Amino acid sequence: LERSVGAGSLPERLTLYEYYVDDSESRWKPWKTLVDAFVPPSDNKFSSILVPTVDTVRTSWLLDRVVSNKTPVLLVGGSGTAKT
């Protein structure tokens, strides 16, 4: 589902976790619309690689909101679950 949905209704497909509310348009939009194309790091270091995915975009967005409120946050999860 690529289309956005009005804020007064819920998305029809997938799960609610696949969408965010765009404040500027007051609409539900799929997270995947925020995923940028992969650009290899200029230093060519393996440790610098971050492939943008729906999960990394969603986690970064949430982390930005929490940190901007000066609220402590701890991400937990297994190895390889985009916590860094």
C-alpha cells in the first residue's frame, strides 16, 4: 500500500506499525516513503555502513523524538537488530 490515509481513519492494510502520521499533512503515510536509497560511506569502512531500511528509519525517528525531549532511552534486542 503506497497511498496515504487521512488522520481520521486507520490504514486498511498491513499493520499500524507500517505507518506514521505526517504532521504537516495530517495523514498516515507508509514508513517506506521515508527510506532513502543506499549510498556507500565515503571512508569505505565496513563499520560505517548503515543500510537504510524501514526498521532503521522508524527507530531513528522514534529516537530523535525521545532524545529531543531529553528523555533517557535504552534500546534492547538481539544482535543485529539495529540498536546502534
